[in-house]
Amino acid sequence: MKLKQICEGKVKLFVPDVAIPEHGKGIGFYNPAMLVDRNISVCAVYVFAKRFRERYSREPRLCDALSATGVRALRYRIESGVSRVLANDVNERAAELIERNTKLNKANIEIANRDANVLLSERRFDIIDIDPFGSPVRFIDATARSLSKFSLLMVTATDTATLYGKYTECCRRRYFANSYPFFERELGVRILISFIIRELAKYNLCFTPVLSYTRRHYLRVFGLVEKGSSKVNEVLSAFKPLYCTQTEWRFSPFGGARYVGEIYLGRLHEKNVCREIRDEMLKRGMEGSEILERAMEEIEQPFYYELPEIASSLRVNLPKISEVIRSLRARGYSASRTVFSQCAVKSDAGANEVKKALSNPSLSPSTTSERRRA
Ligand code: SAH
């Protein structure tokens, strides 16, 4: 297969010369559409590494466990400034390509050609990136054994049909939860996070989500990992039995609701960390910072209201999201956009209140009384 040379961020790369990324799988999968995700990851690693050095006065050890072309490992080495980087891929030809790309950039990174689970079971790392094709589930146990007591874990899942509710049983087998096409992006992310938290909990490691989002064909979660049973107990206390319908969710059964499982309903983003990552992205002029912006804006309320669905059920035109948010806030509720859907609103208001806000978004309570007076 032919290779071509490209640039991404500050690295040069040989990648398979194919029109469709999947066709390059045999030698080293490269998907240019993941640029934004890699930008965010570069800055997340930069921010974490800074904290790590302040705490331990040593360099964190980073493992890009499923590296393919080496793009992430090289960007972490060159752009995040982490000096102890390992790039691994089980595919021999991918490992050769990583070698070639490492030379091309005159970078100093370690390369391995092993099964990620074997590698991670043997060695400890402070930063791990798990970015596979499909589901990450089969790598999380070994990852948990490798993570140090203060570390950063980044995980991608591309089994979206499973996590978003198309294959409910498959989701149950992989993630011990039933997925449904209700609030599917956020529900998928929460199912993934729940799985990671439980896999790490066995080893007394607490996974605290710092940034979670979905884009195109994938889900991505970033979490700070810390050792300690009380921390683990605390994060587990955010797990609740979750029942959902298309528009509602509760902690106990109700009419027509489906049982999802014991799901993590705590925080999905740490605003301070998101802000630092965003600032770093802006400083570097990187594409993708709006995802961080959205994550920072989000209120902590689980799930959201899809406005187009509500508008069509009410037979009203879809108002501007910002107006609906303003109207809900004027009524004393908290409300925000969400990182998970362009046209949805998160709010602690009940469905009826949201319907009211949608029927007449400009009608905040004060203008109502003014109009009555007039
Ligand atoms: N992270 C890359 C894309 C990785 S694609 C990027 O950002 O571009 C997934 C890679 O995982 C493939 O190259 C595949 O060869 C590798 N892989 C699959 N199973 C593996 C395993 N058990 N151990 C190590 N690598 C594996």
C-alpha cells in the first residue's frame, strides 16, 4: 500500500494513501476527522502533565496504547511536551510505520509492538490513551492495573450503535447496562463512564470525569484517576438505578419506562480543567475549543430536552435556544445548552415548564405581568 506525507499539528506523518481511512487499517489507521479530538487531547495532556510535575517533580509516563501511525504519541511528545512517551500497536506494520514517523520527526519516543493488554499489565503509566476501533471495554481492566495513583485516563468508544441504544443486549453484554435511544448521546457517555468507574474501583482507583463529549462517530471521556477507597466510595454514591422514557427519567419504575441499570449520574466535566484546556487551545489557535466552551456552560443536571421534538409535538415553530434558556432562567430555573446536542436544553424545570417556555419563549414572568397591567 502506498503512503503519503501529511502534517497534523506540529508533526509530519506518513499515512496510508487511501480515500477512506478504514482502507488503511492493515498498515496504520489514520482518520483526519479525529484532528479536533487529538487537539483537545494534546492540551488535556499538557494541562495534566503540568500538575503532575508540580506534585511529583518528575516526568509523567505516557502510553498511547493503540497508536496506529503514532500520531497521538508524537503530538504528545512534541506539542504537549511530555518526554516519556510510549507508542504501542499490536500490528507489526503499524509499529514499523510508527518507527518511520518517529524518525521523520526526529522525536525521541519508545515504540512497542505488543498486545496492549499484555503491555499494560506489565508496566505502570501516569497518562494512558485508549483509542481503539470499536469498543474500549476489553482494554479497561489492564489499563486499570497500569494506572498510577494520580493519573490521567482518556478513552474513546466508536461502538455508537451499541451505546446509543440500537443494540440494547450488546450494550448489556459489554457495559452491564441496557442502552436505549433515549437521551442517547448523554446516556451512552454515562454508560461508558459507569463501566470505567467500576473497572477501576476494583483496584481502589477513583475515576473522576473531567471532560466528556460526543462527536461524529465517537464518544470520548477524560478522567482524573486517584487512589483511595473513600474517593471510590464517593464516586460510587453517584450511581443510581435509572429508568427512562423518551422524555423522562427517574430513579424508580414508572409507566412505560425502561430500566437502564445502575448508572453514574454525577458530574461529567470539571469546569476549571475544561477552562485550562480551552485557554491552551485558544493560545495555540487550535480548532475545537467550542466543545470545551459548551462543556463549561453546561449545568450539572443530567439529561436534556430536545427542543425540535417538543416544538413539533406542540405544533409551534422552533424558537431560538438562547430565548428558551433566557425564559427558563427568568422563571427561576437553571438552564443551559449541552455538549451532547445542538438543539437541546438542560434544565431543572419539569417538562411542562419547558413546554411553556417553548410556546412563548419571550414571555418571561416579568413581561407577562407588565402585559397584564397594560
Ligand atoms: N489512536 C489512533 C488510531 C488507532 S486505530 C489515532 O488517533 O489515529 C486502533 C489501532 O489499535 C490499530 O492500529 C490496531 O492495530 C490496534 N490494535 C487493535 N488491537 C490491539 C491490541 N490488542 N493491542 C494493541 N494494539 C491493538
